[in-house]
Amino acid sequence: VLNLEGLWTRYEDPDTVLEEIATLSVDTATARMQELYQEPVKMHLVTQRIQEINAGDVTSCASITPQQASKYRAAILAGELDLLVVQGTVVSAEHVSKTHEPLDLTSFVRDLGIPVIVGGCASYQAALHLMRTGAAGVLIGVGPGHACTSRAVLGIGVPQATAIADARAARMRHLDETGVYCHVIADGGMATGGDIAKA
């Protein structure tokens, strides 16, 4: 899954940038990455990178944050993407923002014309709401990835197995209501014995 807000869409020659990053020490890597991400995303590269994936005769899949989904829509469609992932730390079908117009996820998913996977979420109600947008799949898990900031900083997190079980129950209700099967995709981890015990 290509991150459409990553280095591949910011630089014409990302290999040079990636090679530089690979040589950096742990002490300097974060500061340099912050500098590299100051380069704006170029919409022609969004389209071009999707077309490059398609040329490999594989399913093209890319991810975008909810805040940027509408802005990137034309470039995504021009590239003829097969599958889009709209992914954030926590995603809601009823997002509210005081700083900008929030993404109408239901309209976006239904009008895009390609399958969309949305997430992350970790509760029955949130999963059900996301399924009701018409999403092909829902990512279950909260946090940025293998290094969950919420858990590290606050000492809290949603047990992954419990979140998956809750989402599965939501899927059954959604299937009963609509006849549409929505994929439940685990997007998180259980790294310690404590995580497994809580789950």
C-alpha cells in the first residue's frame, strides 16, 4: 500500500532520499525526516506512482489521511487506482472539525467508484458506523502502527483482540441489516503478555 503523502509523491527521485535516510544515525534521523517532509506533495506524482504500480500488473492500493482524501481525489482517479485506504489514528464516520471542513466519509466512499477501506477504530459502534459508509473493509486498531504513542505516553490502549471481536459483532449486525459483507482487518498488534491477558 503506497502512502500518497509519503516521500514517493514528494520527490521525483525518491531512491536518493531513501538511501540518505538509510545511512542516518538514530540521533539525526528524525530531524532529517522532518526536513524531507517539508517538500510538498506533487499531484502529478500521485497519479504517476499509481500508474507505475498498475504497470507492474498487480493490484494498485494506496492510502491517504481523511484530511487529504478530497484534495487528492482527482489525482487518485486519474491514476486508475484499484483500492484506496483512508486511514488515520482514529477515524469516525461522524468526524467534526473546528479548523476545516471535515470529510463526508459516506459521500466520499459511495461516490469514488473504487473500493475503499477505512480505519482505524476499536469499538463496536465506530466499526458499525464505518461499515455503514459503504466501505469494503474496516481497519481495526487505534494508533500510528507498531509503536503506539497512546499506549507509550498515556499507558492506555484498546486490546486488539477485543477490538476485533467487537468489530466482528458489528459486521454481523451490518450483514443482517444490509446483506453486505464488510471485511474486518486487524491493524494493530499484541506485543506483550499484558496485551494478550487484557485481550
